[in-house]
Amino acid sequence: FVRAVFLDRDGIICEDVHYMSKPEQFILRFGVAEGIKRLNNLGLLVLVVTNQSGISRGFFTFDDLMKIHKRMSTEIENTGGKIDAIYYCPHHPNDKCTCRKPGINMLIKAKNDFNIDLSNCYLIGNKKSDIEAGLRAKCTTILIPGTQTETDIASDYSASDFSDAVKFIENTLGWKKLKIFIDTANFDSIKKFYNMGIINGVTTNPTLIAQEKDGYNLFLKKII
């Protein structure tokens, strides 16, 4: 199967300019080009999935968007990285389409185009709609919080910046081939390894749980 990293555009790859309409407004964020090169070197496809309702709102045209994406690709290529494909949704939220995130049709199209196993992919975003799309598609989700980030987002990992997100992928990529369970009743250990993205579940027994102060039922509820 093929693996990929899905990237949101605005606020992740470039600075979030309100309805960016000109390539001159595109500002590549620090460390992103180098990070994409690291993802390329891991053998991962790098795919952009971006909501661009500015087209349907009349703020810019398809041609304007293509020029912006040409500049994006060129700037990343100048550092030795590569974006393998760009998927965008031009629809207004009121259109109720299935491609606009948190819908997953952009990810499904990528899956069909490249024969991707979505459950072995990552998605990096800065908004709730990004993370929800990734979770619905069974991807491992990475949040890079920004000024527009909502507070109630439950991603698999929260990164300090793009480089940190790539480091998380480098550290966990090999584990995604396996389903790993930890055998313990120590809640702190379970939380630690789960947050690292290494384990998929827990096995334990009542004897071990009895050593925990919360008791059997409360302990299980805390894990869940």
C-alpha cells in the first residue's frame, strides 16, 4: 500500500492570508520546505487538501488559485522538496458538498488516485475541520495550533510547529504497520505511550488494576 501525509495549506504550509487571491501574497512558513523534503525522504506522498471557498464567493478565480499553487510548488522545489498533488474544494459552505473539510471526498479522491491506505496516513492541520476530516478518514491526525485554531480539538498529536510534526511522523512511522498493545495497569504509562502514537490498546487484569487507587470500574472509565 501507499502512504501519504495530507497537509492543509493556509496556516500550515503558508501564512493564513484572508482569501489569498494573488501569488505575491503567498508566504511560505518557516521550516515547511525542509520538513516536506524530510517527508519525501521517508517515501511518503505529500498531498495538499485545502478548502478554497473564495472561488465560489467571487474573491478569486480558478486561474488565480493555480498561480498561487504554482508559486507554492516552486518555492518548495527550490529547497529540494516536492508536493505530489494538490486537492482543493471551491464550494461555498452552504453548498453542502462532500469535498469541503470536514468532508473527506478530497482524501477519498487521493486514495483512489494513488492507491493509498488512509489508515496508514497522516493529516496535518490547524483547524477543527482538518482534524475531523482526518479522523473520519482513519488517518493519524496532527494539530499545529495557530491564532485561528478552535479550543475543542482532539487530535492524535499536537505539534509545536511543522518540524515537530515531521519529527512525530519520523518517530511513529514504523509502528503504523503493527497493532501494539501495552500490558499494564499504570495509567500514566498508558497515557504516555498513547500520546506518543505507539500503542493501539491496553491489556491488563484485575490483579494489576486492584493496585490502582481508583478501583476497577473507575480505572477503566479513565482509560476510555
